[in-house]
Amino acid sequence: MKTPRTEQWLARLRAAAEEPGAAALCLEALRAAPGPVVARAMGLLRRLGHDGHAEEAREAFARLCREGRAGDPGCAGRRALAEGLLALDWSQSEPWWTGVTLVQWEPVFGGRVDAAAGLRGLCALGLARAGDARAPLALARLLADPEAEARRGAVRALREAPASWALPLLAHRALLRAEDLDGQLELFHGLLEREDPQAFALVAGFLDEAWEEGREAAAIALGERGGAEGAHLLWAALEEELLPQRRRPFWLGLALSRCEEGRGLLLARLPGSPPARRREAAQALEGLHDEELSRAMGSPPSQR
């Protein structure tokens, strides 16, 4: 709910948006305005291409942290500041160390929510980019955060971090089998994109898992980032698996493959496959809305 003070600030920003003094008003907002106004001011500064405000953004972040929920409900201001500092390649460790541990509980219908989860993830990325030697411990802690949004932020940060400590942390989290499909897929992407043989073997091992989400995430990741070697594994898994319901992830991985050994070979083989095989593929790939695959399976093209 916007307060009269917030409304006044927003009205001033709207009025000045196209005026020569807009940048000066935005910097004034960073120094004194509530979080929702700071978020609007940061967006306007970035749109104006004004890049000389990094120190003001850092100071605004510290101010809003002191004010807490009263000054920045929903953490909108601090999120905008963190995004702006990341865009400006801010390399100092503050405000990242403050934000990576920040928790802000806010009431919602029937309970409460931690509004700072996404902010913790953004600050994790800032720490990784800053090259702080203490960052691995902070990111390890964030990988075990109760909030999925914070954990995803840690994974994104690790995907930019040095492989020497990013790969062990990503592998450990993946082996815990604690994430949902999307979370596990992001972990596998982080492991495969480093092109490390041990990381590849770890992801490939999940193709034999009884855990359905892990098996599907591994198949998709190997299709999207495993190259020819990943495609060969998916073909082998497809041929060796006896249960049709367990073959579904392998069809999906091959359909999403980015190489000729995967998707290209799938498109070449499907038209000549037995009808039962094509029906199985069509059922597995239902929802992809891929006209090329539909033609290969002999299915009518999807209606959009």
C-alpha cells in the first residue's frame, strides 16, 4: 500500500521523467525516498543511461537496510539497487555481504513470506563477480537456504564462479536430490557447461535414477548441453530401458538436443519407426508444440 509520501515522490518522478533534471531528482530519491520510489528512480537512471551513480546506489542500499521493512516493503528498492550495481560491474564486497544474509519477513494472508529471498540471490552473484575469497562459504550456505529463489540465485552465481570451487558445490547440491525438476536442471546445466569429464559423468549417472525428477532433469540437460556424447547416452538409454513410462525423459532430451547426433537423428529415424514407437514419442513429447517433430511422427500440426 502506497503512502502519501511515496505517492508524492512517484508523482515528482513521473513529471520529471523527460526533463533535463531527471537524473538529479533520481539521485535525490536514492538519498531519501522509500524503497518503491528508489526502485522507480533506479529504473529511470538506467533508461537515461546515467552511469555515474554507483556510490549513491551503494549508500542507498545501506540506508534501506537500516530502515528495513518500514522503508523498503517487499525489498523492491534494494533489488533494483542490486540489479543496477550488477549492471555497473560494481566489484566491491559491499553491499553484497549485507544482502546475501538479509531476511525480511512480511505478512501475507494466512502467514508470512520472506521478501528478501531473491535479493539474497542477486547479492550472491555480486559476491561471485567481486571475486571475494570468502564467497564460496557464503554461496555454500545459500545453496541450503530454505527459499528456492535464494538457492537458484546461488546456482546462477556459481555458474559464473571459478570452476575449482563452483563444481564441487554444484555437485554436492545435485547429489542431495533435494530440488524440484527446475532446480535440479539448473544445477545440471551449471555442471555441464564447464565441460568437465567428472561433472559430465555425475549428470549422466542420474539417467539410471529411480527419482523421476532427477532422471528427467539429467536427460534434458544432456540433450541441451551434452553435445554428441550426451545424445549418444540418450539413444543408448532409450534402447535399453524396458518400461515406456521411464523412456519419456530420453525422448524429451533428444527432442531438445542441439546437435545432429540428437535431434537431427531423431527427425531422421521417426518417420520410419513402427507406429507404436511413433505414438510413444508423440505422447512423450506432447506439449512441445514442435511442428517439425509433429510431421516426423505423423501427427497433425498443432493449431495455434
